[in-house]
Amino acid sequence: MALIEFKNVSHQDILSHISGEFKTNKITALVGPSGAGKSTTLKHINGLLSPDSGEIYFKDKNQKNYDVISLRRGIGMAFQSSPMIEGTVYDNLKLPRDLFNEELPREEALKLLSDVDLDESFLDHKVKKLSGGERSRVALARTLVNKPEVLLLDEITASLDYRLSREIERLIVRLRDQHNLTIVWVTHNLEQAKRVSDDIWFLSDGQLIESGEVALLNNPKTERLREFLRSDDN
């Protein structure tokens, strides 16, 4: 079943007539060359950008009919750089609640750290002392604070080495299962997409060229995807 659906979505000269769906409780990887529109697609899902034409549906309801605050509570997002405010891990974890003048009990924050395999001692660590892998885990924990249904990830492992990337991949799959999440993940790493994803969107020049189960990467239907796979191998 589709949780999110794009219907003929266009945005400036970046996206052109995108139609496709993201299935409930599945991990969908957005792949394609630089400038294909992957990050722009991601930002449309949680309303950071709005289409110039076309419609986006979340849970069978037009995105235009959602209150933006409610929409973003239900759709969390983590970026490659894992931007943090100065202070402690706890300061950063409670930031999504601070924005709504709500509290994040320390007990709840500790549970979130446990979910991303960080022990309770990290809660009062200064974020500037965290390693890259620890920052990625804290960023993931922070996206879970408002109990979203959807998690958007933009190159979240790009700055990590192979070992740490694999750890984060396994963590994300586990979080999907534990928190019943639907995940959309931008990645330039095709092997990562094959390992982690259930479905694939291949974008090029702002168009959705192919989409479907991850096996399509082994049996592409279009010459554009075949060319992309050959260039990636090189």
C-alpha cells in the first residue's frame, strides 16, 4: 500500500512530471546522477518545497490539506552533515520538542539513545566531541523524537567509512522494523541501495525514469539506467 504518492509533480526546472509512490513500511532508495532531483524530491515529501504543478498525497490526503506543523511531525528528516546546535546530546534531542514548547523527559531521551545503540552516558556529552558515527546516531535519534511515520535520509552515511556505514545501514533497517517506519533514502552508493532497500526510484534530469523493487538494478528496462549503472561501475 502506498503511504506517499506523487502525481505529475513538477518544480521549476528541477523536477518534471514525477508520478510514483512510496510503500508503507518499505525502504525506498532514490538513486541517479548528481543534479537528478533526488534531494529536491525528498524536500517535497515533508513540505520544505511545494510543487509548481501536480499533487502529493500522504495517507491518501492531499498534502496541501495538511497543517505544515502536523505534516513535519509525521515526517522526520536527517541530512549528511547531521547539523547540531551547540551544547549536549540532550540539548539536541529535545530540540524538536522545544520548537513546539514541549518537553522531552530525560527517560524518553535515554530510550531514544538506546534505540540507536548509544548508552546513557552520551546524554550529557558535548556534541562537538562526538565522532562521525555517533553524530549520525544522534541525528537519527533526534528524527524519532516526534514519533514520525516517515523517515527521510539524505546521504546520511556519505562521510562515514565502510564499517560505520554498514553499522548505520543495519541500524536503519532495525529502526524501520521497531518503529514501523516508511523510509526514503537518497544515496549515491548503489551497493548500499541493493543491500538496504526494498524499492528503487531512478531519477535523471528531473524525471523518474524507472521505479520498482530493488531487483530492477539487476535488470534495467531503460538505456538511461543501463548507462548510469555502467558509469557507476567505472
